[in-house]
Amino acid sequence: MTIPPVATSRLNLSPPTLSDIPDLYAFLGDRDAMHHTHHDESFATCRKRVLVHEWRRRHDGFAPWVVRRAEQQDIIGWGGLYIDPFDQGWGPELGYYFHPKAWGQGYASELARAAIDFANDFTAIETLSAFAHPENSPSRKLLLRHGFKHVDFVPAMNRDRFGLSLHRG
């Protein structure tokens, strides 16, 4: 099956290239911007994270996309579906990481909808997990709006875990 390019009305989603990593590191490496999730301590750590996820794409058929605004084509985020190679055991997840300039504009919601649709249309995923820091109210609201249900609190991660059963057919 050929998978078409993924886009929303305002976003283009694509696998990352090596040349995208500096733009990704600009926010993935920013401790303040990523205070509710992980941040990459160095450019090398960011590069490794992106490349390992790309290896998983070949194995799983999905991994985080680079998120570009359709009109400007600037990189504003990274996310989508993935099985975390650095913290395995949670199964397929939905995640989203955005540059602060993109916060509050609904881009994460567009990415989440595109990822859920992709999971339904192009994968055999039955259940998605997602995590949100207890103080990250916008992320928690986004997950609930997209049909995720609160599952539990994971103390070791200091995150609430959410789950979504995908509908087939």
C-alpha cells in the first residue's frame, strides 16, 4: 500500500531529514519550552532521537513527523504516532512537541487528528496511549477533546496516561 503525503488545512507532515534537525533542536533542546516533557540536552542527543525514531518508522510503519506550516513551510513541531524506542512498553503513542511560536494556535489539535486518522487508515493499531504532565492543562484538554480517556497517573514519569481505542471499519 502506498501511503499518501499527510497534510491538514494548515500543516504539512513528513518524515524528518538530517537537514531538519537544527530546526527541531531549536525547540526540542529548549528546557523552558519543553518543561512539561523531555528536552534534548545536546544537538547530538536530538539527532540520535530523530534518527532512532526514523529507524522505528521502517520497522513499525510510523514515527513522528516534522510539522511545517503549509504556507510558510517553516518547521514548527515534531510529533504524531510512535512506539518510544527510549521508553518501551507503552505501545503506540501519540505525542506532539511544538516551538513556542506555534503554541495556542490549534496546530497540536490538527496534528492529533491527522495522527489518529492515519492510525485508523494505515495501521493495525487498536489502542493509542498519550501522556500529559498534570500541570499541562492545554495538552490534557486536547487529549480529552480527541476522545482519549484518563487511564492512570504514572509516578515514575510524573505524567497522566490517557488511552484511545481506535474504531475499525
